[in-house]
Amino acid sequence: MTDQQVAAIPRFDRSSSVSDIARELSHFGCVIIERLVDESTIDRLLEEMTPFIENTPYGADDFTGRHTKRTGGLLARSDTSVELVAHQTILDLANQVLWEGKSTVQLHLTQIISIGPGSPAQPLHRDQWCFDFFPFDPTIDVELSTIWALDDFTELNGATRVLPHSLSAPASATAEVERTVGAVMPKGSVVVYTGRTIHGGGANRSNVVRRGLNVDYILGWLRQEENQYLSCPPERARRLPESVQRLAGYAMGSYALGYVDDVRDPLAVLNDRESVSAFGGEAGQVTSIPSPLRGSDS
């Protein structure tokens, strides 16, 4: 077996079991699920978001990319984005991979990353370093990251670079650029990695823009990178499915985290339902994610 074969990112398709995907993700640090959504879904998303992309400024430094645009606020700007943000396969992966002691999982950020021609490779990093360089703990994953291919990702146009088996690597491994591999994948596919995985955007040596949708998820007791309450304010959030309202953060993140004024449940307040205590009643619960702090829903 060659070194290239050893380093190849594990690949799956939409029929693969979440358990198999999670197992490889926890071992390699990164997986690709090919064609998880149809190209028509991607086209609808781009049609809705193109006006916002056109008005987005370029990055102000080398990390954000001086020839790169980062367009956020997708839940408020694109109806189609809900299909990707709340894709059940990705949510199931988050539930399996993130810290087993969690009460909830919430949305961390949404952004379309448009890497322009001539852009150099982004410095390698770990996403969880946004939390003041989160202390390294090889037993806990606090973040799950995804980048959906809105165009075909190639080595030429800046496919995301990943350092294989870097989950437990020292921070100095960010210098090992030569060991990274590209997340080459067709449009509609998604590359999934954790907050501990060392990675970075690739150099775009083509003459076209490479677009990818970055959607990340974190434990409910961590601060979101993209402020969803302003990016997707209540007047817009009320029109989203309740499951997505919860995901965006309009629900209790854990016991005593996120209540409104007189200890009212935030989801009930958002949806103008009868006020209930944040510490009891179905309105305060997050479905499908078991809580070690609650013995019942009553």
C-alpha cells in the first residue's frame, strides 16, 4: 500500500450507516460523504445566496483570505439552507461524535466560503481554537465541522486540506503542510471533520471561484461563533421548523442555560406560546438528544 493510499480520506455515500461513518471520523479525523444532496439543491441554494455573496467584502487578513468572501446568515437568507444545516445524517453524526456527556447540540456557524483565483492556502489550524485555544483533551470532541461542495472540489481550485490522523497531534503539527491531503469531491458532497482536526482552505490555482458551505455544530453550553440571535433574529426564526429553532439556539442549552427573564422557556417565548418554566415541560426539551440531567419530561 502506498503512502498516498494510506492518507486517502475515507469515503462514503448517502446510503452508508452513520455508525460506520462516525467510526472512521473518530479514527482518521475526517470523512467525505459523496453526493449527500442533489446538485439541484445546491443550485437553489446558490440562486438564493448569490446576491448576498456579491455584496460580501473580502477578508481583511491572510487567515480569512484577502481574495476570499465569507457570507453568513444562511438560515435567515436561504430557505434551502435548512435542508443542509439540519440534514439528518449530519445531526446523527454530531450526536454520535460529540462529547457523550452533552445535553444538547447547537449550530455554531453558517457561511459560504468563496475562495477566489490566486488565493494562497489558508494557514492550518483547529476549529476549536476559537474558544480561546480550547485546552487539548483527546477524550472530548466539542465541535463537528462540515464543508459542503457547492462546486466540484479539486486540487486545482482549492479543495480543503486535511492533516490525516491529527486529532491527537501537537499544535506544532500545523507546520506539516506537506502531509495534508485534499478533500477532492463532487458538487453536493460534504467533508466532515472535528474541532480537533488540523486543516485549512486550499490554494486556488484555477481561474474560477471555489464555493463551499461551512456549517459547524457545537455543544449547547459553548458560545456560538456566528451569533444566531442577530444573524437569524426572532422574526425570521419563528418561520423555521421548531427543530431548527432549537438547533439555532432558541432553546435551553443545558440545565439553567438560556432561559428568558423570569426563568421562562425560550422556545415558548419565541413562538408566543403559554409561558412555562424553563426547568419543566415539553417546550424546554430538545428531542433526540438524551440529557443526563433530566430524568423525565414531566
